[in-house]
Amino acid sequence: MKKASIISISVTVVVLAIMAACCTTIDSASVGIRFKKWSSNEQLRGGVEGTCHGWVWYNPITESIFEYPTYIQRVTYEPFTVNPKDAAIFSMTPTLAYQIDEAKAVDIFVKYRKPVKELEMGYINTCIFEAYRTCANNYTSDELMANRAKFETEVRARLDESMNQEGFIVREFTTKIDPPASLTEAINAKNEAVQNALKAENKVKEAEAEAKIAIAKAKGEAEAMKIQGDGEAYYNRVVAASLNSLLVQQYAIEKWDGKLPTYNGGNTTPFVNLK
């Protein structure tokens, strides 16, 4: 009885192990590819019997199940080096977000027969480098630095063209562009020169403004002094005229003997106002 129990347990364990080896699950956000390792069926494309989802039973000896996620994958690659027209060396660090088109999952497997991570480091990696290389050849170093957004848009367009038709949908693509150290130094020197020129220009404008203020102030003071001087001159002329009249009368009085002049008509009028 005890021996029978041991045999029963052993058989159960073996059956469970076989079942575990013959069963897998495919995530609802993925697509499973059933691949026949050996098949004489000419109707099967590259040994692919079709797609599957959920719980999948298969014969691990003659079949394999590959899983392709259909949700968005995001990959940041190691830096690439590319050369513009003038042969400078730029470093590009791309970040790609892509999605496998479920309708083309079988085509992808039949053509490449690779897991997703190997496709990222193989085919997709090659597409990105080819897009960088081709687009960079249309620019000089200065043009590339001045048109980085345009360059990245062109690279994205080439990726859309090459990857989408293969079943990889590009969702996002960004690039960190690092120019050569010599170009960076030249750009920094140029920016510093521009800043210094702006500072000098601002100082000139400040000096001109201060000079205009000083001139305006001096003109104002000069006009004020002129007005004051004109007033004083006018006052002096009036006072001088008054004094001259009085001096003449005083001199006449001093010389007058007290007699009024007489005329034939008998009228007498003093030549000095005695009021």
C-alpha cells in the first residue's frame, strides 16, 4: 500500500512536469507565434502555424512558442558616432519608443526568427544607424548644430519609412546630440564673443544716454543762466536810465541860480520839475 502511494505520487509529479513543459501563457497584450521545428507541410510559412493567445498547449519536442509584445517598447541605445560632410565626429544617443504591429507579427518572425530583444539590438539598431548616417551626410558641422530639430525630423522620417513597412511602428524618437569637443569650444567662444559684444554695445548706449542727460542738463542750466542774465541786464538798464534822468536834474538844480527865465509872452516855466 505504501509502495503504491509512492508510485502514484511519482506518476503525478511526472505528469505535472510534463504538463508544465507542454504549456505556456501568452499575455493579452502580446501575440504568440507557434513555430513547427520540423514540418513537411508546404502551406506553413517558414514553419509558422499561426498566432495564439492565453493558455497555449504545445509539444516542446517539435514546437516552440515565441512571444512578441504588442504594447509600446522603449529603448535607449548606446551612443552612435556619425560624420557630417566635413568629416567631423558627432555622437548620437537615441531613445526609441516603438510598437509591433500585431497584424505583421508572423511576417516579422518568418523574416527574422528572433526574439524582441535581439531584434532591438540587431535590425532596429541597424535602421537607426543607417538613418543617422544618411541624414548627417547632408549637413556640415555648423549646419547640423544650427538645424538639430530638422535633422532629427529627417532621421525620424527615414525610420518611419524603413521600420513601419517591416511591422515596427515608431511612436517616439529623440536624440541627444554631442558635437566634437573642438566644435563645442568654438561654439562657446563664439557665444562668449557675442555676449561680450552685447555688453560693450550696452555700455556704449549707456554712455550715450548719460552724455545726452548731461548735455540736456547743461543746456537747461545755460538757458536758466541766460534768462537770469537777461533779467539782470534789463533791470540794470532800467535802473541806469532812471539814475541818468535823476543825475541830469540834480546837476541842473545845482547850477540853477533860482531865477526863472522870462519870455516875451510872460510865461515862466522852470526847466526842472519842482514837484
